[in-house]
Amino acid sequence: MRLMVDQDIVGFDAYIDTFNADIIVHKIPSREITRDALMQADAVIIRSVTPVDKDLLDGTSVRFVASATAGIDHIDQIYCQQMGIQYAWAPGCNAAAVVDYVLSALWHVTGFRGNLWTSKKVGIIGYGQVGKRLYGKLKALGIPCQVYDPLVAVPIEENSDLKTILSESDVITLHSELTKTGVSPSYHLINELTLTYMKSDAILMNTARGALIDHQALMQHLALYPDFQVVLDVWEHEPDINLDLLSRVTLGTGHIAGHSFTGKLRGTHQVYLALCQYLDQKPCIQWPLIDAHPISTHHLHFTEHLDQLMCLAYDIVSDSRAFKAALFQSQSIADSFHRYRANYGKRAEFSEISLSLLTKTNQPIVDLNTLESLGFQCRVLS
């Protein structure tokens, strides 16, 4: 069998030697994964930058596709089912990292510091892998929240309809799948009408899929309501994104909310397991990998305020500045977008960060419950 693999899939080399001798692996850049290239393949492992549809697969021998990503909207599932092509992906692989991103954004955006942390209501749209984890973190932190998802059962006490959640929430954060058909399509869920339901000083965040928001309507809304704030990690028409919108958002990054190093490795492992199942081969490597955490654990002697810790754990502001600088100074938006993602550094998840807390009068300066609810590993030094 001939297996073609996107060369930017993290950690795949560790699995190659576990395959049977008759499996030939070819690694190529994502932009070279074309229909012509797949004429020489029986299976392919991709990332979200590669749309999988008839244009890519028609006439090829490919009968198995796996995406080392949490989302699957870039795979034409109906076409694959019609053609008998098996497909797999990595649901939840980067959910912890996305939650860390959202919490960092909440903290850094104006109004979420100090005692104001628990005074805002957060509306979660989408109760899948990320939405459920975020809900749990917010509840543990004592932050009031409500949930909207017409397709998934949510905690009854927090369940809300769309208009209510948009009108009552100080923060709206999107975690829905992108769908254009079905009983409740999510394409342009946030549009000219639904934007009018929101508070004039609300904060809108999107770490799911860019087309959940009508970006033209969002531009018009921002022009009318200067106190309205936006945090975007995903964009319509990626990688050719709207620079005017990028200049107006409070925080903007290039589809990296889930790009913790462990999250990437987790995605690779999940598609490896799927491939083994397809090949009827017993997996030789188990999770967690021995080298799954190559980032040095942070043993911070922490004596300052939570602001300092949030920056040390994940500096989302620096990510946003770097992204904006890269795109505004480039002659090719698409090329800069791809380079930003390809060269993104190794980011730890909060759960991988160990804190050694110094105390004053035998009391830690930062509430331990807050730190542990955020996911940090803590010990107190007297």
C-alpha cells in the first residue's frame, strides 16, 4: 500500500517503522497533495488545509483519508461515502489547547481582570469537545455561563435559545461545527440580524470556523459600535483573509488556538490508530508517548499577580501582534498566513505547567482554586 502524508503533521516519523513492510510512506508538502500526486497513493493523511472532495480524489486509488485535525468540514463526507472511501479524523485532539486560548483571551481583553473576572456572563455556542471543557472550566472558576446548541444535549440549568444567549451575554464564544444544511445550519450564524441582538460592548470570540460569522456584517457592526470587541482565530476565506477586519479586531491570530504541541501529537496518534484499524494492524505505540511533552515544564516561583502568570503561561497578545505584523507587512496574505502557522512555536497546555507558589505569611498570593481550575499544577512553598 502507498501512503501519502502531509510533511507538516507533527511526530509522524515515530510511527513509520511500526507499519508492515509492504506499506510505502511518502511525505510531501500540503500544497503538493493534488489529484495528480494522489494517482500514486492508496491512502492519504492530511491537515485542514487540504480540501478532500471529488476534485482531489476522482480517478485515484485512494480508499482511506485521515485528517490529523479536530474538525472535519474540509472533507466531503457524502462523496467519500458514495465512493466507498473510508475517512477518519481526530475529534478533541486540541480541545484543551483551545480552551486555554479562550481563557487567555478572556483574561487579556479589557474588563476581565481582578474582581471583574466573575462579574461577566459568558455565552457558549456549541457544546462539543471544546464547549463542554470550557463550560466545566468556567463553572469551576465561578464565572456565570449559558450554553446554546440545538443539536447536543446541554446542562438543563444553563440551556438557552440563541436570541437569549446573544442578548444576555457579555462574552459570546463560538465552538460549533460549520454546516450549511440540516435542521440547524451554522453557516453565518452570526450575521447582520443576530449581531443586533448583542450588547453594544459585548465581546465576540471565534475559535471554531471562520464562516460561522458573516465578516462583512461584522465589519459594519464594528463601524457602528466602537466598544464592541472581537477576538478571531479563524477567518472566512482562509488564507486570504480580510486585512481591514484584522486591523479592527482586539486580538487576531492565524488558526492556531489549538496549536499546542501536545495537541498536535495527540491528533497524529489518533489518525495512527484509525489507520491501524483500517489496515487491521494492531497498534504498536500507545498514548501517552514517552516524548509527548518535549516542552520544559515551567516551575515558576510565582509571587506576583495572575496577570503575570497568564502571560507566562500563554502570551496571546504577542501571538496577535506577530500575526498582524506578518500579514500587514507582506505582499502575499496567503503565503504569510501559511508561514505563520508552519513556523508557530511549541506551546504548552496549562495542564503541563507546574507552579511553585511562594507565600507571604504562609498564604499564596493567588487563590489556589483559581489556578487549579485553570488547569495548572500547583504546590505551595512556605
